Amino acid sequence: MEVVVNAATSVDGKLSTRERRQVRISGDADFDRVDRLRAAADAVLVGVGTVLADDPHLGVKAEQRRVERLRNGRPANPARVVADSRARTPPDATCLNDDAETYLLVSAAASDDRLARLREAGATVIEAGNSRVDLPAAFDELAAAGVDRLLAEGGGELIYSLFEAGLVDELSVFVGSLVIGGRDAPTLADGEGFVEEFPALELVSVERVDDGVVLEYRVE
């Protein structure tokens, strides 16, 4: 399975403010680029923190792209995947509507009651790991379910975990022309951080989009 990470950051590498409040970092041209990435993916992955903060839909916005997917024998929208160790996703979350299939990646720490409510809301539950989701094992199950290209959209804790597990094949970052600041503001890759054996990236392309740049990397 190919894993592509996409994110938008400020010049200082922040995803949002220290209050975890979403900031408009990019513009319409970059939103369209992200829509193209979603249309090319079999599934879109976010962490539960993103679900709780933003309640995203994670679907393809352009009708023509949804139609094209249907013509190619694919669902109109990619599947939604939420990394949610303790099953904190609300049963009424937008990502659980009928627009696409939704997989919840949980650990053995998730309560049976929460899992029952989420299954009732339409989620397909994949359990992997004890206290935290075992991402490689969960991804094996996603691949077995037909997910060949997975687009990961954050947040920072999830992106760090993907790099830590050696699962990232490509990284795409829009860098907007603003400074957010704040030592407690989330960054592109949060978590414990690397002190050695840093993930090595190969810069593939640089493109000006809106009032910023898109940096495309291949992970070596």
C-alpha cells in the first residue's frame, strides 16, 4: 500500500494555533489540489483529534471528480479512515455518514460500549495493538480490504507516528505565507520527535500555489 501524507503549514511549520483552532493557511488553488489528491486515493486517513476538532467530511468536493470515479468503477468518494485508539469518535461525526465507507482503527483499550455504538453508526472497526493502534498491522488489514493508495491528512501526532513506523512513501506540504507561532501549537510532525535516524526525504518538486509553495518529497 502506498501512503501519501499531505498537510498545510505556516512558514514556521504550524498546523493551527496553540488553541487547536483551524486557520486558513492556503487558498482555493490549494484546496483544489487537495481535492485531486483525494480523488486519486482509495482512502483518506486522519487522527481522532482532527475529527473532534474539525468534524471533517473527507470526501471529494468536485462533482466531476466524483462522477469520474464512478465511471471507473470506484465509489464516488474514497473511504474514510480514523486512527482512534480509544474509540473517541462521536457516533454522529460527519465522517460516519453514508457518503463513503468508514474504517475506525482502534486498540484493545477501546471500550466495548463505544465500539458497539460506532458499529451501529456504520463504522467498520479494525482492532490492532494494545494501548495504541498498531499502524503497520492495521494497514495490512486496510490493504487486504482493497486500499492501495492511502492519503493521510493529519494531524501532527498521526503524521509523526506514520514516519516513526516507516510507513510514509510521499510527503506533500503546502507552506503558506503566514507565521502562527507558539511553542504549544501543533506542528507537521508532533509526538516525541526524532533524536537520531531522521527520516530522509528527497525533494521532487517545488510549485508556487496561491500565496505559498507546495513542496513534494519522496521518502527514501
